[in-house]
Amino acid sequence: MVESTPNLSGDSNPQQVPHGRWDSFAWEPFPEYGGSKSNIFRSADGRVVAGAYRESGTATLTYPCDEFFIVTDGWIKLEIRGGDTFTMNKGDFVYLQKGQTVYFEFGPNFANAAVFIDYDRKVTLC
């Protein structure tokens, strides 16, 4: 598979549009979540980040920014503090808001494509 090229500077040049299969970009370790990550876009001001993520095990996170993600492989169970508990499978998506606390259980081979948005400051989660 040919590796795709990310746009990590937020360059608006039409020749800098990142595209390709979710798993075709360069990957790096993501030890905080027992997996790896592939950021494909970071806005010039750092407030928007998009990428693909492989995660395993369990985790609890109080969101420092908003996140939209779609499951691209495997499954994930989410327990929203004060809200619902649900399991998502390949093709399902969710929008989580800054300040929400979520407990995650990542299924085998879990992967997702996500966009992180912070209206106040640079995204540092990924």
C-alpha cells in the first residue's frame, strides 16, 4: 500500500489535501491508549486535528476538547458519566463534547477515524 501524505501545518494549498485509506498514513506509538495514531491534519492554529487511531484496553477521559469519531474496525463500549452506556461497531459514529467524562472499553482490533476540535486553544490530546 502506498503511504498517503498528511497536512500537519494547516496549509490551504489545494495540493496539500490529505486523502487516502484511513490506514495508509504513517503511524506512531500512542501509548496513552495502548495503540498507535496517524494524524493526517492539524489546522494552522492547532484547534482542529484529524487522524486515525488504534486503541486497546480500557481508559477514562474527561474530554479537554470535542471529538467526532467513526469506528473503522472492531468495537468500543462507552459509558458516559451521568448518561448512556452503549457499544459501537464498525460504521457507527459519535460526537463527544468538551467536559464530558467517558469510560472506554476497546475491543480487539479497535480503530477509528476522528476529528478533535477545541474552540479556545490548541488540541493537545493527540
